[in-house]
Amino acid sequence: EPGVAYAVVDAFEPNGDDNPVAPRTALQRVLKEYEKIGLTPVIGPELEFYLAKQENNVWVRALHRTGRVYTTGAIVDPDGTFLHMMRMLDQMAIGVFAGNHEFAPAQYEINLWHGEALESTDRTFLFKTAIKDIAVRRGYNATFLGKPWAESEGSGFHLHFSVVDAKGKNQMHNGEELSEVANQMIAGILSHANALTAFTNPTINAFKRLGPDTLAPSRANWGYDNRATLLRVPPERGEGTRLEIRIGDGAANPYLVIASVLAAALDGIKRNLACPAPAEGMAYDNEAAAILPVTFTEALDALEANEAFKTYMAQELVNVHLVMKRDEIERYNAAVKDPSTRDVTQWEIDEYFADF
């Protein structure tokens, strides 16, 4: 928008102290702990979303034809809305470099360059807000909601991350092997996986995206280039060595996702946790790893019992998250006839669709 500045700012208490429940502040707290041990996290986000419009007061997908996976051009963008988004985002200079139609009709993904954690998270936040604003101006709604339609694939927030030293050298590998630090980070994330889902999957709807055979994880496991695991190690080595956490939901707050993932990994480093063996093949069937929470209530219970997130992200933030999200569950239970349904309810559409 010509002549308009668009900025991300911090929140403070009236006396000037950091606000302990501000998500951006929580991320900065975690990053300071990495600084103390001489490491700098680098992250690269991947987010999926749908384009939808209203017909007779019902949200429907902008496209309905299947079989357009990973394509571009007019066949998946007949009125040029996606191309317009890419051009507008390019003018924002937030690191957008690629985009394509995703697995389901009217589902898209746009990729951002990796970078140091806080700067990259700011760009992710700006990206999500810009996508929604641009879509509305073109007569659509862009929703990052994890499972907007029960019969369609969910939208994820996949996060690639690594750590570098003071000279910017990747610390995740020893030649072709993962480094001790990388193994410790994997172990930390797996040990806190249940509580982690309370931040990476922060809606009732998010848990309808997870489960076996969904391209989203169902167990607290990891593997080499295994897309059925919670944590995947991509095949690149050298400076490209990194981890990818695949559980994140598109509706999640970027600051809380990245702060919680990095906090769990940091705890693994500080406690020198041992990394379990990687899962192979169809990881959904690997019973050696624990099943992740299947409801939001289970995830919140795990967060309430978890001390690491209270330490690294702030007790006050965890308390507020628990109170707000338990209230959300109470409202859902009161409004829905069968709260255990795997179908996407009208309550979820009204609560989340346009705003997330």
C-alpha cells in the first residue's frame, strides 16, 4: 500500500518491563538462552492455506477439480489471484521465493527463505496477515485453518530449523552424520512432544487433521526423510543439514510455534538427552513411539504438567494459554451435540474459518 508502513512491535508492561504473555517476547526469551550457549537458531517456514468464497452463506473452495497437485499457472489460478498474491508479497520483501497449488483443490503453499529465528518469524507473521488481506480484496477468504473441510487434506505449518555458531557455521552435522547437538535437539522435541502440540495445534479443529495415514504425524517419532514422522531429517547435509517438524497446524501463532519447538530442542541440549532410534518405513505403525494427543484437552493437560515450557517461555504465558483454550473447549462442548465427532462442525467454521 503506497505510503503505508507495516511494522511488528513488542508489547510491554506499563512500567516498561517485558510483557510475559506476549508471544514475540516468549520467542526472544528462548533465543537469549541459545545465545548463552553460543548458538543461533535458523528457521524456514512452510505454510499451506485454502482460498474460499461464500455461496448461500456457506464457505466453498475457490476450485473443485482434483489432480492439480504441485502445479502452477492458470489451470489452478484461473483469475490470477494467486499470481497477484505472489507479486504483492514480493513487493513486501519478506523473502517469498516460490509457490504452488497443493494437494487439495484450492489449497496453496508459498515458501519463504530461511533466516535467523526472530527475523524469519516476523516475516511469517507478516506473510499470514498479508495473505488474508490480499484475498479479501480479491473477493476471497484465505484460511490457514488446519482442517476446514472434513473430506479434504489439512493445512500444515511445517518448520525447518537448525543452529549455527558465532561464525554462521551449521552445527547440525559431522560430515554425513547428524551431530551430537542435532541428536540432542531431536531428543528434546520428542520428550516434550505431547505438551508441544498445545502450541503447534492450538484449536479443537487442529486435532481433526492429525492421525494415521494423513500425511500428518500421529506418534512422537523421527526419521530420515520420513514424512510420516513427527520430526523429519531432510536428506541434505553440510550447511543444508536441518530438522523439519511436521505437526504444526496452519492456524497456529508463528511466534508460539517457533518458541515452543526451539524451547523443547534447547532442553534436549541442556540435559544432554539421548536420541532414540529413527523410525523406518510406515512410521504410523511403529509402536515403539508413543501416540501423540488425540484431543486438544489431552494436549493442554500435557502442557500444564510440563515444566520446561513454563521455564523457557514464561509461567504467565502458559497459564493464559491454558485458561483461554480450556474456555474454548467448554464453549465447543456446550454447542456441539457430539463433541467427539471427527467431522468439521459449524461451530468450528464460525469460530475459526474467517479469522485463522
